[in-house]
Amino acid sequence: MRCFYSQDFELQLPPEHPFPMQKFRVSKDMLIEGGVLAAEDIVEVREVSPHLLRQVHDLSYLERIYRGQLDPKEQIRLGLPVSPKLYQRSATEVEATRQACHAALEEGIAVCLAGGTHHAFRDHGEGYCVFNDVAVAIRDLQAQRPGIRVMVVDTDAHQGNGTASILADDPKVFTYSIHVGANYPTRKVSGSRDVETTRYVEGAMYLKQLFSTLAAALDTFSPDLVIWVAGADNHRNDRFGQMHLSVKDLQRRDEVLLGAFLRNRVPVTVLYGGGYNRQTDFTAKIHRNTVATAKRLATELRKG
């Protein structure tokens, strides 16, 4: 199972900043040190080609990010400090997702050890999301494989408003999102299927809602590829997620979803999504658990 990564995912932020930028490096180290991944399983990536970004994002926005010329309002909405490295970091994350999607189609499953920047719109960024990696990857796939059907399954605690906006009205793409209704983002953008949970939803109720509604979505749309934005912000100790799931609940989520995709021979790309746990490095542990489950299930299926 190939996993796509870059040391450039980690951008230096002010000490008080809530985004756990170190989670990418820490989760990767956890996976290697725990024996889940070998060094050769990890593919280093560089920046995505600019012409691929232009297929999704407005040129003026790309130039403002590249030059670090966001106005104060744009910077507040994005939530990340503008620096010369912000473009590089974000473009590298997009490339990791793009390559992971191609690898999943070839091998059945692949992972981006980052990704899921679902609040990025065509002409602006929001909620720590600069470029929309999912949308760029899908447009690249469509250029190379006309007619491909892609389902975006977003179980991050927050709605993927940017993804829904960019991919709206595309009959070959189905966007599914399950999220807290009364939480960020304030302005939701309707996708193909949006499922709202109550604030501080318990694990059993959440999982029941997830499994039933996703099964119904899959009855109406048969994908050639699933891009899964997993999310670690569903955990009960997350700063912003406003859900009340335990580690066991999250593991159950991962096992059921990945098991269903893999057993039905639906290729799946796994992306991290958000996570802002109050305990240092716990977000990285949740991401690590998701990748470990993916590796175990893929190995079991290959042997079985």
C-alpha cells in the first residue's frame, strides 16, 4: 500500500496557532516506528504542476497565494499566515492526493499522509485550506480517464463546502458529507448528499447515521473510485469538531467503511482531513490508526 508524503507538508506556524502542523511528520514516524509501514511504502512528492491548479482555481487567487499578497480579510478567512512557503506546502499536498488517486486505481487502495483540504473554494481559501486537493485530483483523473465516476466520502466533522461548490453540477461526481450541522462552516454549500448530526453526537448514533446514509448513497451512485476524507476531529477531545466519538468509535468507522469499499472492489484513496485534539500529537495518533486499519484490511484481502 503506497503512501504519499513530503517533508514540505510541515509549515512553521506561531506557537499558539491551533493547527497541528507537526501531525503529518509525527503520524508518518508513528507508522514506520510501529512497523505498519516500511520506508519503501512511502513515496516522496513535489509540487503539483501549476496548470493542474489552474483547472480548478482562479489564476488571480493562485497568483495572490504565490506572491503572498492576501489582504487582511482573506488571511483571517484562511486562518494561516501568508509566507513564501505557503504556496509550496499547499501545492505539494495537492500532488500527494493526485498521485494517491492514480495509485488507488492501479492497486485498490492508496493513502495521502495529509490532504482533505475541503474548505478551499475556486477563488479563495478558508479554514486552513488553501487549494482543494480533491477537486484538482478529480479534474486530473477526468482528463486522463473520461467518464470516470468518483464519489467523495467526507467524514470530517465539518462540511466540505469548498469541495461541494467546485464539483457542483458534475454528474460524474457524487459528494457525500456527514458533519455537525450547527458548526463551522457557517455557510454550507449543498453537495449530492449532506447528513447533519447534532452537536456532541455520541458514537453509536453517529455510526448508525453514517452507515445507513452512506449505504443509501451507494445504492444511487456506483463509483469507480472513492476519495475518503477521513477526519480526526470527530474525537470527543477535539477543540473544534463538536462530536463525542471515542477512539473505538473511530476505529469502527474506519473498519466498516474501508472493509465495504475493499470487499466490493471499489478503489479508495484515503486522506487525513482535519483534527485539532487538545492533547499534543493525539490527532496524529488518530490518523495513524486510520492508515493502520487500511494497511491491515488491504493485506487481509490480498491474502484471502
